[in-house]
Amino acid sequence: MAKFIPIGENIHCTRILKVGGANVKEVSPGKHAITYKDGEKSCALVVPEKFLKSADWQAEKVKHCAVAIWQGVYGDKDSGAHYITCKAIEQEKAGASYLDINVDEFSTDVAERVRLMQWTVNVVQKAVKIPISVDSSNEAILNAGLEAADKNRGNPMVNSVSLERVKAIDVAAKYKAVVIASAAGEKGLPSSTEEKLSNLAELMKMLKTAGFADDSIYIDPLVFPISTDGNNGKAFLEAVASIRKTYGPAIHISGGFSNVSFGMPARKLINQVFTYLAVENGADSGIVDPIQINEKMLQNLDANSESFKLAKDLLLGNDEYGMEFISASRDGRI
């Protein structure tokens, strides 16, 4: 198995926990907390009233990193910073090479998100030694994160640049960042492998003109769910193989691999097998939960096990409508 570079995705304001689940509990009447571990020590992060009144909460969801950042900036500063610190440390220990930070869904106020990005980057960098990845669709927020990034630990990353985010190329170049180069088009997502490759060819020209070397580019061919189209997994793998053939060994190939399993049971298994297949086809990186997906895990996966074979058939489009995989999940075979 080739070397794998995990980009840790767990410090995102999009990340959700289920209210009433194992990690979100009512600790006293009307008071809820997110429980987590700091080594062997059990800890709790109180959920502010603002979140208890949200539509997410009514839908039995809570954005746990957003809670931590709110507490860190507006409430119990120590508890908020401690939660983010623990999330950073556990990802570094699991083998993450970068930590991706996203605050875009915290609010619609750009000035506020600029402050929150800077706060989160500073907290993360006090906790770990690896570089950060700044994830935003807004150039001001990218600038803020990259300005706060400690360049002594390695070049930071920008997630992402694309034909619809060409201004982000200049931002990344200004700070000598490495980039995730998305196959997204100027006006939307590509509908075929050919369109992905065409978009990437145009984007690569821009990146080369801006001075980016191959080893500072992480191409993202875009992962789409197999629940919406059973051929999406196979199409991604074919795109990876074509990109590796086209751009050679120095370029990196990455992607948000967990997207493939949306709407399916046994998501962890699907994500792990999909990452394994992506690496087989030429990928060497992934925007992943490094606790579940890392180089050691990939090396230890049993490709001859029933669960692996079922997931592989599902991902390659050989299991029509995923019925065999879903049945195996219901039967407890996976």
C-alpha cells in the first residue's frame, strides 16, 4: 500500500452529533452537554442556550465544533478551547498530516467568521505541531487563517481552489500555501469524468502560471454519493487513475472520501474500503477522519474478508441498488 497523507476533517462547524446520542446528554433539567475524552479523563462541554433554540436542535442535531468555538470566544473560554485542543491532538496522534479548519457555517457574518478562524487556528497550533488547512469559500477568511498560520511547521494548505474560486489561487500563492485543486466547474459541479478532467486541465494551467509546483497541488476529483448513483464510486476511481496517468507521480490526489457513503449503512466500512481502492488507483491523500482512516488502517485492511468484498462490489457498481450490502448490514454480517 502506497504512502497516504490524511487531511484531518474533524474541526469543522458542519460536524454534527445526535442529540440524545452517546455524546450529547441532558446533565440536569434543561442543561445539555457534549461529553468527550481527554485521554482517560471524561470531560463535558456545555451546549449554550443559543444552540438549544436552533432548528438543528429541534431536528436532534448539534454542531459540536461550533458549540466549542462559541464557548471559546463568547462563553466559557477554557472549555471551548479544551474541546478544540482535544480534537486536534487526537487527529495528530492518529497520523493526520494537516488539520482542516472550517468555520463557514458558524454564521453569515464574515467579520465574525474571520475572528473565529483566527481564534481556532491559534488554539489548534498551540496543541499540535502539524500544519493547518484553511477551508473556506470566502477569500477574507482564507486570508485570516493563512495570516495566523505558523509557517515554521510547514506550508499551510488552502481548501480549496477551483474554476469557481480562482481568486483563492492568488491568496494561496501570497502565503506560499499548498492547495487542494477541486474539479468543480466555473458554474457548478461536473456531471462526468470527462468534464472533471477538462476543468482540471484549465485549473492546472492557472496554478502553473501562479508558480505552484506539482508537489504543492492536491487534486480533488470530487466524490459523489453512491446512494444517488451506484456508478459514482467507480467513476471517481476511474478519474483518479486518469489524473495520475496525466499528471505523473509528483502530483497529489485527494478528496472528501466520506462523501461516497452518505445515505448508506455501515459508513465507516464503506469509507475505509473506498479509500483503499482510491489509493490502489493512484490517490495518495484524503480529507478524512484520521481516527478511522489512516495509513496503518489501510495496510491492515483484509481485502479477502466478506465485509471488504461486499463494500468493494457496492463501490464498483456490481451490487445493484446496494441490496446485497444493505441486506448484509441488516443481518449483522458487516
